[in-house]
Amino acid sequence: MTFDRKDLTNEQLVHIYRNLLWPRMIEEKMLVLLRQGKISKWFSGIGQEAIAVGATLALQEDEWIMPMHRNLGVFTSRHMPLSKLFMQWQGAQEGYSKGREREVFILAAMHHICGMISHLGTQLAIADGVALAHKLKKENKVSLAFTGEGATSEGDFHEALNVAAVWDLPVIFIIENNGYGLSTPVNEQYRCISLVDKAKGYGMEGIQIDGNNVLTVYDTIKGIREFCIKHQKPYLVECMTFRMRGHEEASGTKYVPPDLFRLWEQKDPINNYEVFLKYSGVLNDNDIAAIREEFKNKIEEELAIGFNARPITVDTEMEEEDVFIAP
Ligand SMILES: Cc1ncc(C[n+]2csc(CCOP(=O)(O)OP(=O)(O)O)c2C)c(N)n1
Ligand SMILES: [Mg+2]
């Protein structure tokens, strides 16, 4: 994998590394806790972190992101504390949805994150709405929505891209093409060669990139963000990657040819970036070990807080406050 640092300083390269490694280490811990019955389910984004992290870092912190179920790197790169995320996954009162459920579909307005509501594709049109608001208010901002390649078969995908193109909305659509939609491989999902070819059909710009190269993702999305704002146009980005685990942890990977795992293991976004950082003299083995140790301790500290979550209480006043907005 070839990395082009362009004009990024060593500090910026390390900042990106820390953001990339953090969700991986959290996930590795969550997979252990899942087996211990401490959390109930997990959609793994292992091997795909460069997309969520690179794209989030390329945006301004007050620009809205609509993530999917594998985008832990969006949450962590927007500084959502692991303790609170963990409370969410436990269905605790202090979780983001206040104990109503224990899903990964999180709305966190203070972080400008609007997660999906389980139905694939629905978050794409919401990104249109946010982009329309920016356009009408003449704000120099974009919105960014993630979708899996499987979800591009939903009608919502077509509607959201078509409206964005026709209304000239500054919105970035990222397809995470990870080879499978649940157990369905891409050759049973669509007949076009590349999903990015669909951009032409909608009359918008599109590009296909290596989704495992964090600098490619970061630099591409940064440039596209500027394009979308300057020209008031949408953009379709197809990020090529691979789902290294099952659809969710309970479902396994028996239907995936083992060769594919071996191939994509070589393209692991974190290992490759580490090699580049070492080769460029930005970090050495001791630095990397120290960061990993720091994160390991931080995870334990955050989990100690997370495990102390309050039991759920029913509070009808709070429920009403969260449903109705005072005129
Ligand atoms: C409308 C709809 N259909 C089916 C599902 C069940 N479902 C959840 S994730 C998923 C696979 C999605 O595949 P893809 O879009 O490629 O995303 P990936 O899981 O690979 O990241 C399916 C079928 C759903 N949530 N919503
Ligand atoms: Mg997929």
C-alpha cells in the first residue's frame, strides 16, 4: 500500500494514527466482552476503520454525519467517550438513547451525528435535508452519509442521490463496498462493474478509492468537501474495503471463501499505516507500543465508568420532552 503524506506534518500523521487505532482497540475489547455476555451484539468494522476515521477527520466538527452500523470510527473521531458509548450498548439510562434500546444507531446532536434507524438507506435522504438547510442559509458546509454497497439496492439510495443532484446539494455520499451485504456477495447484488459508475447516471461527480488507505480517504474527502461547498454539488465516493468478520458476530463467515480473508488481511488499514509511519521515521516500535499501552489503560478506565451505569428508570416527563419540541 502506498501512502502519500502530501503536506501533512508528523504531528498530523500521528493524530490520524491515534484516531485509527482507537476504534480497533475498542472493538477488540468488545469482542471479548461479547463472549463474556457483557454486551449483547456487535457489528464489526474491523478492517474498515480507515473510511470512517479518514472521512470524519476530513470534515469540520460541526458538519453532520449519518453513519451506519459499522462506523465506530465516526463516533470515536467525534470524541464520543467510550464510557458513554458502552452505556449505550448496555441499554443503560446514561446511554445516548437514555436506555430505550442498546443499539449502534445513535443520534447525538452535540456531536453532529445522526445514526440510521435500522432501515437501510433512510439516512441518505436526511443528509440531503441537512445539505439543503446549509444551502438555503448560505453556510459553507457539507453533510456526509455512509451507506453499505448492499443498501445501494434500496429505493432510498436512488431517491437521495437523484434529489441531491437535481437540487445541487452539497452532500457527500460514501459507499463502503465491503464485498458482502449480509451473506450476499457483490456479484449477486448488482450488474454494473463499479457502483461509482452510478454517479454518471445521476449527473454527479464520483470517484472510487482504496478505502483501506487512511491518507487516501482523508485527502480525498477533504478535497471533495471543498468541491461540494464551492460548486454546491453532491459527490459519490465508493470506498473499496472488505468485511473481515461476520455480518454481526452471531452470524459467522462460513459463506466467505478463506482466500478473500487472506488477501484482505494483507491490506489491513492499521498494519499498513504503521509500516508507513515506521518507514518514514514518524514513529518507532517503542512509540507504537506506548500508544497501545496508553489506549489499553484508557479502555479499562472508561469501562470501569461504563459498568457503573444506573439501572433504567421510567420517566414519562423525560419521554415527552424528547418527543415534543416546544413551539
Ligand atoms: C430495508 C432493510 N432491509 C434489510 C435490513 C437488514 N440488514 C441490516 S444490515 C444488512 C446488510 C447491509 O449490507 P451493506 O449495505 O452492504 O452494509 P454492510 O453490513 O456490509 O456494512 C441487512 C440486509 C435492514 N436493516 N433494512
Ligand atoms: Mg456490504
